[in-house]
Amino acid sequence: WNMNWERPVNFSYIDANGDMVLNQDVNLEMCGGWSRAWTPHSFKLKGSKEMGGEKNLPYPFFEQKPYIRNRTLQIRNGGNDNYARFKDPAIQVILERSGIDIDCQSYQPVHEFINGSYIGVLNMREPNNKHYVYANYGWDDDEIDQFEMSPDSGYVQKCGTPDAYNELVDVLSPDAANAQTYEEICRVLDIDEFINYMAAQMYLGGTDYPQNNVKAYRYRDGGRFRFVIFDLDFAFNTSDQFNVFFGKENYTFDQLYPTSLGRIHDRIRLVTLFRNLLQNDDFRRRFIDTYCIMGGSVFETSRCDSIIDELLDRVQPAMRLNGGSASSKASEVKSNFRNHD
């Protein structure tokens, strides 16, 4: 448990018509943090030429994104919502269908069988790492800068170098009020996507963010940083999204680097970037407008209810096969949006 674990397997994918549309030897790798304690377990399926297969998994697994550039699939339980396995995918589908410009993980519920034994319903997702970038933009590892942040490791460079992000946060953002500097920031950071991303995260009020679950990337040759939203299992875990977990400084920034969070500079440099950008009048106005759109449009109650009911109808019969239920979690998520309204 909680160790690196990878094994060769044969992966078969059977579509809704009962046709085997893909059969390929791949690597299976365990994944997740604290959610590794839950069963059934989350894992990744990774294409591998060493296994006699292909580096890619050539099938359009997600109807939202009919791409065939997938190198990795994440087969996820519910993260820390493993009773229904419903919360994170439901919120991301709501975001994705709104048309707002945020990098979300596509979702497809699947039946899992291991050696012919039925395990249950899990969530097939796009990964949130460098393979997400490849699937959605076609950029390889050596073409991108990509990093992530977590409580255990702080800032970790996964691809490329930290130079561009360091310059963005430490050199440019402190002078964001200056119009010329702000223009330079917009050449390094996809400002529209960043505003949408921050507004969504702050509206959802998750307690496992921003000290955790932060990943971003950019195309190295003049590209702009974009952030991927993921692991929303702890969204709405508080009745007051501006006073969560470690204290309200996560969002209102009364105390930018609280000692309660330990090595805070590595973990929440995102806070530094956002707070500095608020010095710019244009950014501040656009962020306020976008935050209002989150409550009034993207997460409008009747719209959310309709999408949640649709997703519930797909998985509820299968959840009952294992004695589980997604209906209580669906009702909880609906209630969260109503309370926020």
C-alpha cells in the first residue's frame, strides 16, 4: 500500500454494444494519495512499446473529446468520495458543458473486470499530468514546461524547467499593476483560463486546495501557462468557502504565508501569483465578473440538477449491483449548489 507499483497486463475495452474495440498489452500502475486506502483501487493504464503494444491507446474513449492520442487512462475510484464515486466527475462535467475555458478531465463510467471477475463501476478519466497535455494538444514531454504542487513534495518540475514560472511569479507578478508588465504577464500566462480556473476553485471552496492539487503546463516555445482542474472530491466541504480547513488566509490572503502550513512558499506560490495580479484593475474587475458568472450561470441550480440527474441515471443501476448507491451523493452535490446560491 502507498508504494510505487507497476505490472504488465492485457487491457480489453468493450463498448456499450458489446464489441471489443481495443485489446492491447499495457502497464498498470497504482495511483492516488490517501485514496489508495479505498477499494476498489484507482490505477492508470499506460501504453508501452516494451509490452509489444503501442505507446498510444488508439481509441476515442471520451465522447466529449473524440481524440485518439491517449497514452494514459486513469481508472479512478471516487478519490476521497468512494462511497458513490460521483462528486468530482459530476462537477467537472458541469464545468465542461458550460463551455467556459478551463482544462477539465473528461469522464466515462466503466464496468471493471479483473481476470473475468466483476469489480464494480469506476470512473475512466483523462489523466491530469503531461499525458493530458499530449491528449489535448499533441505536445510531447520535451516540448512543455509542466509542474505540480503537493503538501508532501512542494513544487515539483515534471517536464522542462521552472524558469518561466519563476519569472512569472517572482519577477513579473509583483509589478502586475503596471500596464506594460501586465501585457508581458499575459504573454506568459493564459489570463482568461487562469481567471476562470481561480473563480471556479474559489466558488467550489475545496479544502484540498490550493495547498494541494495544483498542476499547470505551457508549450515551451512561446506558450502560456494553463492550469488543469482535478480532484474536486473535497469541494463544498465547508459551509463558508472563505474560511476553510487551514483558515481563511487560503482565499482572502489576510496572512499570505501562515506558519500553520509549514513550507508554504513552495506549496502556495499560486496564492502569491493571484494576490499580485489583483493589484491590476483590469484583472480584478474581470475576476469579479467571472466569479459572479460561476454562481449565476455555470453552477446555476436548475442547470446543475439536470446534469447531475442525467449522470446519476447512468450509474445508479450499476452501483446497486454492489450494494452501493450514488443517489445520496447526487442529492448532497445538488444541495451544495443550492446553498451557494
